[in-house]
Amino acid sequence: MKKDFFDFPTISKAEWIAQAKKDLKGKDFDEVLKSDLWGRISLDPFYTREDLEGTIPNQSSFHQASDLPGESARIWQNMTSVHPGDTSDQVLEALQNGSEGLILHLTGFEDLDQLLEGVLPQYIPIAIRPMGNPVTALKSYFDWVDRHSAPLDRIHGALLWSPSDLVFDQNEDFGLGLEVLEEIFEMTEPYPQFRAFSIQASRYTESGANPIDGTVFMLGELVEILDRSVQNPDYIFQKLMLETAVGEHYFGEIARLKALRQVVVQLAKLSPMDFSEEKVCLLAKSAHWDQSILDTNTNLIRQTYQAMAAVLGGCNWLWVPPLHEDRAGKRERRIARNVSAVLREEAYLDKVMDPAAGSFFLENLQTEIQNELRDGLKKLEASGGWLNVLVNGTIHSKVRNERERVQKEILDKSKTKIGVNIFPASEKLKNDLEFEIFEEKIHQLRPTRASYLVELQTQTTL
């Protein structure tokens, strides 16, 4: 029988490169076709099975499989913020139109019975972002939960706070933060599904840090807590939430999130405990660092591919906050909330647990990022650990130097940014947000934007 199709002959990567060099007609292959990711990782123009060096691609498992018949293979929770001044009608509208969980920005003195009227805490994850004393905010929330007489083991959520918040926000000693953490551990003990603290890579990257450095600092802080807490490591990992902001480098962010999960699992396995990748809980938010107050319609596109990278990278909670979210209108909040629905209902990203598995490029990139994270963590420990590097100012300097470099490159157009320094919106379509002067004390790392200097220049020329 005559076959209609035949296997193509195997072509090595070296042969592909030779053909590319021939087609370049004397131009330098590396200069024309190679690039880099975050100034740390060299990227080839293409990848083949040879780049996996004989390793078998691994299908990641981002969560336990659901016991419910017909449930999708991939599950993530679409989180929406609740700010002071919001009403119960707004909260219920969000939950009835796409939101699957809430992030409450609390001082601890709100009337939660009024704000959350009609909300049943046993059915949705709720995270607390304290706007002051974390103990006060958390106690207020748990008091509200207890008034609902909900089963304690059904309360899913997290406190989006870490001991370093006291260092960066209030210039307090890290040891005081650890004391507060021990109190929080005690408060959350009756709630086995509630995460007691959150280590934040977003603290660094939203302030301008290189994403590799920001992730290393995050891991260094986790190591510091493991070393200094009186709790056993098993309990700490059980109560841990990871928070990261997903930026503009789409494939790099997918690989970074997957690499982060694997490195955390490897850290956990340094202690004799049963800890697998399904037990890691990862909150990923769309990064404000890569958005802009100029031509904010472009931010809608940025939010979408950031959210897509977050889902493919394995986030368990997806948070897409509009820029200046506390002042965002109904339309902006609805659009941000619907990004998750589009990824699930139209892109079908919930049909496969790990769609990125098996990609020669992403598998290779994830391995390289994991190596960068491990090497960075080793260097951090060799320098005395995260706390020592924080106290001597190295972390602040590194973040601020990288921030300044990127902002200046966008200002002088050596780095392009759509809608900021190239292809600005026409006057008819222009939709700018209010500009605010960036201020940061010596002990702080404040969130800002890569486009800030261009925005500042725009204001001074009006």
C-alpha cells in the first residue's frame, strides 16, 4: 500500500543554525537572532529536543484534582478587591458576575456585617490585605466568620502580609515582625485552610526590581523565616501563600512561575516532610509596573496577556486589579474581572492542567530560571542571608538601580513601550489617568511604573 505521508528526515539544531547563517548572508547570527531575558538568560531564536538534554518534559500539577464530576482539569480562583468605601451591593454584584473570591483591604474597624451582607465565607476564598495592624484586621475578619457559624475547616483564605511589611512600611525590626507572625499563627490555628502569611515577590518587582532578583529576595525572606521561626517547617509551608506580580515578558513569566513552584518544593524537601507541588498556593496579579497612566486602554491588553501568563504559569488565585483600582469605575472593574472568564470560557485554558508542558522553549527556559534562582539564593546566603543584605541596604540599592535604568531607557526610547514612547493614543482615543508624584522613604520600596519618567515629562510639558 502506498503511504500518503512520510516522516520528515531528522534535522539537527546545528543544521538549522547553519541554514540560518546561510540565509543571513554574512550577518552575525547571535547579534541578529539571539536575545536575552531580563539581562540574565540568553535566548536562542529556536529550540529543539536537543535543548532538553535528554530530560523528559514534566507535566506540572498545580492543584489537587477535583472530586466533583465534570469539573475542569485546571482550576483557578478569580479574585476581586474590596476597598474602603465599597458597598455590599458592589461586592455581591462582583460575586454574581465573575468573581470567585475577595481580597478585603481592611483596617479592622469596618462594619463587615454591612459590607459583606449576603456573603457566605465557607463557599469562597477570602484574603485579607491589612491597611494597618494585621492582627486587628485579621481579628475583625475572624469575628465576622464566627458570627456566621461556618465550619472552620471550610474557611479558605490568606493574610496578604509578611513580617517584612513592618520593615519596609514602618522601619521596624524584622524580629518584631516575626513576633507578630507567631501571634497570627496562633490566630489561624483553628482554620486549617487559611494561609497565615504571604511572601511577596511583587514587593520588589512592582518597585522596579529585575524579576529574577525579586524572586530570589522572596525566597531569601522565606529562608529567613524558616531559620528563625519557632514553628516547624512543615507547619510554615502549610500556612504559606506566595504572591507575585506578572509582568510583560509573557513566556518568561510563565517559566518563572513554574520555576518558583519547583524551587519552593525543593526548599520544603530539605526538611523531612511530605510536600508536593500541588500544596503550593500561588497568587498572581497583573503587574502595575508594566502598565501606565498614559493611554490606559493599552493596559487592558497588558492585563490580558499578564493574566494568561499567570494561568499558564500555574497560579491558584488570579488577581487582575485595574491601575488605581480604589478609584476605578464600574466599567474598569468589570473589564478586569472578566479577563478570567475570557481565558476560561473562550480560550479554554481550564481544559488541560499544564498546557505549557512539553514546549522545548519553555521547558529549557524554566530550567534556566530555576538554576538562576538557586544560584541567586546561594549568593544571598553567602552574603549573610536576606536579612543581612536588607539591613546593609543592598536590596534597596539593587532594586532602585534597576528601576532607574529601565525608566531612563524608556524615557530616552532605547527601550520601547507601546502607548508611552511609541504609538501614543490619538486625542480622540486618549484616556489618561491622574498623575501622582512618586515618593519613597529610605526604608521603603514603593510600587511605581516603568513609564514614570515619561509620565512626569508629559506633565511638565502641559
